[in-house]
Amino acid sequence: MKKSLRVRKSQEFSDIIKERHYYSSPVMTLYVKKKKEEVNRVGISVGKKIGNAVIRNKVKRQLRMMIQETYTFEENFDTIILVREKFTQENYESNKKVLEILLKKVKI
């Protein structure tokens, strides 16, 4: 995933989360906000409760691959994905299906 398609600044994360439009599952939560730039962007947040740095980086790599496979980047919203502890207990395919279901629910 290109860096231009990522939300990177702390203030941008806060703005999207403050909007309070979210879709939740036991595995992850999606916060969405109408995009303000030309391209829609995605931010990933993995807390320390998930595991040590090696596990958190593995989770982020997996999520980036899921995003590349499921997003068309023609959506009209910016997204923040908050990962929950159950993410590491499920396999890649089931997590990807959850992401697809949550994206179908998003209607802005």
C-alpha cells in the first residue's frame, strides 16, 4: 500500500475517530469519515494489548495485504482500522471476510 494512501498524522487519526461513524466486529472496528482529499486513505492502529512489536508488525502487514485485496480506492471515505485482541486468534481468511463485511456496511 502506497504511503500516499495512508493516514499518518495523529491529528488526522483524531479527526476521523471524533466523527464517530464506526462499524464494529469482535475482530476489528472501522471508523470512517468523508474524505477531504482527492484520494481516500486508510490508517491502521494496533494497540500494545495485541502483543509485542513483532506480533503487532505482523498484524499490520496482514492488514495491508487485506486492504490491497479488498479496497478499490474509489470509495469516498477515509478509514481508520482499530485491531482488537481476537484478530490474532483468527486466521487470515476469516479476518479478511470480516473486513469485507464491514466495508459493505459502510454507507456515506
